[in-house]
Amino acid sequence: MSYLTFDPGMPTTMKKTVIAIVALGLPLAFAISAYGQSSVTLSGVIDEGFDITNNTNPHGDPLYQFQSGYLQSNIVTLGGIEDLGDGKKITFVIKTTFDVNSGRSAPGRSFIGLSDDKRGTVTVGRQYDSIIDYLAPTTANGNWGGWLLSHPMDNDNTDGSFLVNNAIKYASPEFAGFKFGGMYAFSNDTKFANDRLYSLGAQYLNDPLLVGAAYLQTNNPGAQNTGATPAGNASFTAARLRIFGAGINYTIGSATLGFVYSNTDVRDPVSSSYLSDPSGNPLPLAIAGVAMNRLKFQNLEVNGMYQVTPFFFVGAQYVYTLVEGDASGASVKPRYHTIGLMADYMLSKRTDIYVQGAYEKVTGDRTGNVLDNAAIPGAGGISSTASQLAFRTGIRHKF
């Protein structure tokens, strides 16, 4: 017999809405099978907070904002499973992201696939890549810190600045704590390699140890509107983006310590979605006005989280980022120093309040361009100087 399952915290009106949708026979109904047990679940996250940025371009003014979706994206998730028997299941997920303050919505993840307890899961649709799946959980931002504690420009995508369209993805079962997976995403273009993407990753979890590693490459990200990372979704518009990295977490009692290394290589970079003028127009990546032919980031992160009580934790991170930029034989090496702090208190199983802050300082060589200015991910804009401080206090509720 088919049935619906609901999260205990779901409002009654929401339950009635889901039941009504199923009764009308809309697309949701395909997850309800007369031949096997099935379930459909509605859930989500709301994260809202108040941000202060001490310095924003072009005049160095402070900025005060209500912003949402920082610690975790605001998401409404509709998910379903149809049990086919013998350990096989059909699974689907439809996620929509939204902004609390404006009410605007945007596409999130959406996929359908086949899962086998012994052979793994294959899904197709708009999905996370292997960097997010296997490497990000070892970072502060991908584990407990969120967007404000990301690496500069989220250059390694450990905070999920872009999702991947047109993707087919495999995730293995777990073998004694070890799992692996990979993805290939199509360009949907007659030029087969134009904005395609592929990634691989693996992870080992055996308390108290977590180890993760991943690799990603995409050709011509942001080059067109139908590819794996289309214009408006890509973190860098470039000829090629290549990312690899590895991380480790180790838990000792109430403390978890982590170390992460990631390497991002951007060929013929044009712009970054994190570097724009006050009107939102992308700023060109250049050295003394000359377009770059290569931009490389090496991120070394040390992070730690301490569970003071079952309801309260504090966390800290330091990230050293070595940047290498080349343009017509000229080479510069700016360095970014990023410090992040956070405290989080659980009001209930579903609701927590938190405070967090990030400080970024750019040192080393000067590029004569936007890379000389600090730009904390999630801050109110690029700093007018080489340093920037951002602070946030927020509340998150899961339903």
C-alpha cells in the first residue's frame, strides 16, 4: 500500500496542501505506486539574519542588511521514494531555493534516479558535484560555518556557489566507511565540450576520522545558457576551471579539528560572480589592465569546532590563500588571510540561533585591479581597501 509520510513539525495546513496535490494527480503522483510501498516527504530550511559589513566599494561605506540563506540555503524540498523490492528504489528530489526578504525563488537541485543497496545510486538532473559531496564536509564552511566562512570567492566551490545542470551522477554504497562517486554533465550544445563538466570524489568515515578528496573540471564555464554551468550560474567565466583538494577531520572528545588543502586553476579568466561593481556588473580580471591568461588559488585551511554542551558549540577557522595571476608574462602573487569565528545555540531540535564573523586581509603583490581588494563571500560587496570585516547574527529553522 502506498502512503505519505510527514515530518512531525510540519504545519497542518501544509499537510493538507500536499494531500490535495496528490489527490489532483499532479506530477507528484508519479511517486505513488500501486505495486510497492512509496513515500513522499515535504521538508525545508529557513535561515534569516542581520549582516554588517564594515567597508564596501567604492567609498568604503559600511552596509547594514537583512540577508537570508547564509548558514544554510533557504530550501523547500519535495522528495519521494518508490520501493521496487529486492533493495531497489526509485528516488526523486525537487528543491527550490528562496529569499526570505524578497520572496523571490530560484532553482535548486532536482533529480530522479535508481538506487540499489548493493550497487549504488544513479541520478540525473541538476545536482551537487563531487567537490561538494566529498571534500566540502571537511571544511568549516561546508560543515558548520556556511557561506560567510567560505574561501575567497568560494574559488573551490566548497560552499556550492554553482550547481551542475544536465548531470548524470553515480554514488557508491558504503563499504566499511568508504564511499566514492562521480559525475558527468553535458553541454547540451553541438560543440560537445563547450561547458561540459566532470568530477570524481571519495570519502572515508570511521569515527573519529573523516577523510575526503575530490576533483572537478569544466570547460568554458559561463559560456552559454544551456551548459553544465551556464551564464549566471558559474562562479568564474573562463576557458577552463579545474579544482582538486583533500581534507581531514579528527574528533577528540567534544572537539573536532580539521585541515584542508584545495587547488583551483582558472584558465583565461574573464570575471568572477563575486567581483562586481555596486551596480552588479562583473569587474574584469586583469593585471595592470591586461587580461589574465591564468589565475590560480591554493587554499590551506585549519578549522576547529568544540561542542560545549549538546545544545551549544563554538567554531573557528584560518585560511591562507596563495593567489597566482599571469598576464602576458607578468606574474603576481597576492595572499589572502581569512579568519572566521562562530557560536551556535540550539533552542530546540529544529531551531538554532547563531553569531559569526569573518575578517579578510590581502597582502603580497599588487595586481593593480580588483584582486587587490578584500571580498568576503557573503559580505555586502567588495571592500575599497585590502581588508574587510563582516558580522552576522541569525536564526535557522528546519521543518
